Amino acid sequence: MLVKQGAVAFLTYHRLVAPGVRTVHYDVSLADFERQMEEVSTRVRSVSGPLIQMMDGTHVCLSFDDGTSDHLDGAEVLAGQGLPAVFFIVVDRLESKGYLGRADVRRLAESGHTIGSHSMSHRRLTKLSFEQRRKECERSKAALEDLIGAEVAWFAFPNGDYSLDCFIAAEIAGYKVMRTMEWGYAGFPLEGKVRCWPMFGHRDLAAFRRILDGRARAWPYRIKQGVKTVLPEGAYTRLRDQALVGGR
């Protein structure tokens, strides 16, 4: 059964890697990303801000987490296809090795992309006090707005971890769209807490097309969450990345 008309496939990318680079779970090869964007471009009806309306009436929103320097390669691919994206920036990592600089973020905004916050420090908000959560949300918003000279209304929870208090802190800070790492299609228009489809290196083009077609299923996410609840903190991530490396 296809998702309802107008639903949003919110695609979340992390690093885009070149051949020979050691990868982890969320890394996608630049070559695969190029093929995926070519697939998206064949289905585009219209573009409004960061939202891409598809020929079938559904929508796609492309996004990148963490602000790593390889996202400039992604932006170049997007420019070639005329596609917009949301770049979620960790403010304290700007100008660090392997990350975007402030001038890079300004150029992305000037090119028509949306800049969002991924907090100041990328600390898990669920591990912080409410006051610390509030500062992570408010200070990063203010810093990015000062940098690009425009409103920053999108927020992505670091590590995808959030609680009701985290959501409230982001709302108080003034964010309008708050992206989690829960799998699934988001409602249209995008507002409040939204789901996404994380992009992995092992997703082939057929799996990518299923997401665009509205046929992807979120049951692997529920299994993953169940496994995480019975393992010590950090154990799931180590096992996941070891399995990925072993499978390559």
C-alpha cells in the first residue's frame, strides 16, 4: 500500500565518501549519491524551498547531518540536478578539520539551501539538564542566524535522541521543524516532530526507489530499537559498525 498523497520522504545523509575511504554505518559513496539524485531529478514536478514535489504528488526533502566538508561535494551534485537540501550544522565544529567553515555555510545558504541546527556541541540532549538543552537549542539557532543573516527554523536532534523535554526545549527556542531519526514518512506540510529515512551505504538503488515510491517499511527500525534496549549503551553501535566493515 502506497503512502498517502502529499507525504514526505525526508532523506537523511551523513558523510559522502570517495572510493577507498573506510566507512561506517551511515556513510554513502559519492557515486551512489549521484545515482540517487539522478533518480530524484527524473521525478520532479516542482521545488518550493527545501521541498521537492514529485510527479505522483508526494514530496522529498533531502538533508545532511553534522556539516562535514564532504557535503560541499554533495552540494555540487545537487546544483547539477537543480535540487535543494537542508544542511544541519553542529556550530562548535565549524572550521574544524573535516568540517565546513563559516564561509561554506554562507555559500550554501546563498545557493538556496536551507540551514538547520544540529545543536552547538552534538551532545545527546537526553543526557543534559533542561537548562543545558535550552542553551544547545537557542545558542546554535542564534549563531547560525547571525552567520547567514536569515531565520533558522529547522532542528535535528543529535544522535536522534529526544524526550518530551528535548522537544519542548526546541519548541521554546523557536524551531518549526524538528527532525528525529525515527524511520517513516513525514506528514505534509512539514511541522513539529518529523520522521525520516536514514540513508545507509548498503541501500541499493532498488531500495532507494522503494522509498521514493512510498513502499518502504519501517519494521527494521522497530527491531533495531528492540535490540538497543537489551544491549549496554554503545554496544549496539560497535556491533553494527563491525558488521558493516566485515561485510565489505
